[in-house]
Amino acid sequence: MTNQRIIALLAATTASTIYGVNHTIAKGLMPDIIQPFGFILLRVSGAALVFWIVSLFFTSEKIERRDWLRFIACAFFGMVLNMLAFFKGLSLSTPINSSVIITLSPVLLLVLSAFILRERITWLKSIGIFLGLGGALILILFGIKEQPNAPNIPVGNLLFIVNATSYSVYLILVKPLVPKYSSITLMKFLFLFALLINLPIGISEFAEVEWATLPFDAIWKLTFVVICTTVMTYLLNIYALKQLSPSTIGAFIYLQPVIAALFAVLVGADSLTALRIGAAALIFLGVYLSTLKHPKKYID
């Protein structure tokens, strides 16, 4: 395994860790501090500002005319539909539900990659994905209690599925752009388009926030979501995509239920059990098998 591949795997792991923590942090901000669509406008506007400022220190790249439509499609699926569905679903359901339901992403990625990218699927990767999915299902079905602040769990869970599907499409659409442009160039334009699309959707909820009187606890959590959950994770996943396939990146989503559970334990919101440890072992084994390269024995 090359050093670049190891670094890419670490980048994907870090991104999933941040996402796992985010399930609880973002849930705690809605709806008392900010509504979901206003939250998304804050995310994309903050990220767009950061990436455009950072881009001033890098050489400007020219975007090919034929790629602009793909940029817009990537922004829609990766920073509009994906984010809106996730945060709205999170406001209606629970962090644990969200962290587990989105484990459907690797399965969706395998299917979509097979059809769109003609990516061949090894038996080992298939086994890894199903082991990880099994661990995630054990974790949610038997290991963790739901939170009470979930007004419409079925609708919220359905939105999580929309979120998982949308992000899977984004990973596939953005893959051809990754080797052509730098990460900063990709992110500054993707978030610019996302800001323009999200602006009419979230401006009313954004304006309702009492920004001048926000407590420090809310400020640092909002900052975490913008800088860590948005800027850092998208950069890390773009970097990982330079070395890994979309389906391999998607397999790391299995880490999120584990991280979500561990974070709940650390903040005193839950406890660790033997069942959860066993489920976590299955998830880590599934991710490991899904990331191994195996050139033979493909499923046609």
C-alpha cells in the first residue's frame, strides 16, 4: 500500500469522524438556535467565503466550458439537495438514525458506480460492505435508544435516504473533475453555485436568527459545522478521491454510527455495551475489506 493511498485513507477516516460528531452537534442547534434551511445557507455561504479567500493565495485555473454544467450538477447534489435533506431530516428524526441510515450510501455507490463509471466490484469489497452494513444495523436496532426531540421520525428517515442517494450521485459526478482541477478551485466554484441555489431557499430562516444575542455555546457549534463539517470534510474527501474510488470513499460512512455512539458516551449522553463494541468491530472490518485492492475475481 503506497504512502499516498494511506494518507487518502486517513483523510477519509478523518472526514467520517467529523461527520459522526456533527450528527449530535448540529441536532442540538435546531430548531431553537437556527432552522435547517437557514443552517444550510450559513454552511454554504461560510464555506464559499473561506474557499474564495484561500484561493487568492493559489494560481487561478481556467474551467473548460464543457465542465460548467457538471460543476452545477455537483453543487446541486453535493451541497444543495444533500445538505437540505440531511438537516431537515435531522430536525425531524434523531442523530443515531441519521448516522445509520446514511450507511446505505456505499450500496448505492456500488450500484451507481457499476452503471455510470463501469466500476467493477470485487467479491472482497462486496463482503466488506455487507459486513459493515450488518454492524450498522445491529448498532441501531439493538444498541442505542432514540432521542425524544424527534417530531416526525418516518419523514426524517426518508429524508436521510434522499441525502444518502444525493451524496452518492455527487461523489460519482465529481470524480472526473478531481484530476483536472485543484481542490481549492473545485470547492470555491461548487460552493459559489451552492450559495446561489440555496439563497432563495434559506434566506428567510437565516434572517430569523438573533445573531447579536447568540450564546458562546451556539457560536462555537455553528463555527464547527461551517469550518470542520463543511470546509474540512469536503477538502478531505476531494483529496481522498484523488487516490480512492467513489465506492471506497462511501464505505467510510460505516464509521459514522460508531463515532456518533462514542461521542454520545464521551459527553455522558449514552453508555458503551458489549453489543456496541461487537457492532463496531464488524463496521471496522467492513471498511477494511472494502478498501483492499483485489484485482481478480470480479462480479460481472
